Amino acid sequence: MSTMMDGEDYRIREAIRIFQERPKRPFSACACLGPANGEPECFCRMASIVKVEGIYYQISGDELSGITARHYQNPPQQ
């Protein structure tokens, strides 16, 4: 039997898989002008954000401590 949580678990696992398969980019200072192509953040900040089935997930952690994903929430505009 499938539940909505099963779908959420799938999307989280898929977001982590996509993140792990991305080529690693070197860290550098962000000089972006802002979000592009309808994404919620600039190109540099999108490095840790993955979209799965229309939902954005923020990826955090590393290979040693474990990688986790949670729903991305755009910070409030000031």
C-alpha cells in the first residue's frame, strides 16, 4: 500500500541521489545577479538545491556526517 509519505521519502532519496551525481564545483565568491530560469536562487546557491517532481529540496551535510534533504524555503525578502 502506498501513502503520501512514501512519495515524500522517494523524493528525498531522489534529491540526494541527484545531488550526489552532480559534478563537484569549486567554492568561490558569488557574483551572480540573482535567480534565473524560474529557479528560487542564483546559480551559485542552487548548487545545494535540487528540484524533484516540482518540489525544491535543500541538501545539507557531507559524505562523512551523512547527507540529508528537507523542503527548501525561500528566505523572506528584506
